[in-house]
Amino acid sequence: MQKLELTLPSPEENLALDTALLAACEAGEIRTGVLRLWEPADYCVVLGRSSRPEIEVNLAACRAGKIPVLRRSSGGGTIVAGPGCLMYSVVFGFEEHPDLHGIDRIHKYVLEKLLACLAGQVSGIARGGISDLVICKNGIAEKFSGNALRVKRSHFLYHGALLYDFDLPRIAELLATPTRQPEYRQARNHREFVTNLPLNREQISQALSTGWQAHEPLLEWPRERVRQIVREHR
């Protein structure tokens, strides 16, 4: 598996790169699986493909703070990303993983892999809901990772956020209470529900790289595809 540890200058470019990696794999331009790691330099709000900003985002606070509100190509809920939030993406082909046809199977495979990567360093981590990762403390599950999926004909993109040193009050400041909540949330507000993973960036990066066996650097990433996607979404 190849690894790309790359943060581009703008949040628009960073979101476009995930989409471009999936398209490049679909087109046969990249012939192995890819693990990408990146971390935003500034805060941004990222909507899922079907999310409604007027319902899920505090737009007045975003305007006041000049926080961009963007949309990714995958499903899932709305997140706040920024410093202290390590973003990861994996792209796989069904030819190398024929047993992963089906959304539930993909969620199970990737989340269990992530848990295996981190379990040796953090106790009490588990899967929560459909696509969250949590730390269980005294019987209470606190979320540190939300994840999303996009499936194409021959490949899929699975990506998410891993909070490790994030300014957690930012989430309540910029997001409304979600209209859809997993049962394990138990109607808690953002500050009670979300936590940071007790690791630093290097520890997380190393754990994921080792767990995914992503040691070969991806030297040629799809630059022109990124530019085209950014242009199309302006």
C-alpha cells in the first residue's frame, strides 16, 4: 500500500485531493491502495454530500470567524476540522478486496483495522454507531473519530477525522445539534460527547502506517485532477 502524507494550502484543495485519489485509482492511474494523512492549518466546516448547512451549521458564527463551509464528496454528517485533527483517507479496489462489496462490510473492515492500529496504545477504544470510533470511560462512550464512505464502480474511498489535540469547544460554537444522532450519544451536547485521543500526531501517523502496511511513498499524486475539481466547485 502506498502512503501520501500531504496537506495542500487550502481546505478546498485538500478535500479535492481525496476525490482525485479515488478517481485516479478508478482510472488505473494508481494501481495499489493508498493511505493519505493530512492536517488542516486552519479551521473549516465540512458538510457531508447530503448535509444541509442551514440546519447543521451555525452559519452566523462561521461568517463572523471567516470559517469556510465546504462540502465533501462522501456521505456522513457535518464536522469541524482544523489544527489538532488528523485527517486520514484510504482508497481500495474491489479487485484486491472482493469480499468488501456492501457498505456494511466496508465500514466493518476499515473501522476494525483502525481499532487494531490504535488499540495497542489506547485502552477502551471501540466502534460507536455506524461509523464512529469512541473511547469508553466508566461506561460512557466519547467520540474521537467520525468517518464517511464513497463507493465507485471498482474502488471505494473511506476517510475520516481523528481528534487528538483539537479545540473541542469549537465544535459547539460552529455546529448546531445534529438532527440525526446515534443511540449511544444519549442526547449529549457536543462538549459532553466528543473527546481527544490521548496520542500525538506522530504516534497516530506511525500506528496507521504500520497497521495498513503503507510504507511506499506515493510520489505522483493527481495534481491536475485536484485543480479541475477545485475549478468545478467554485
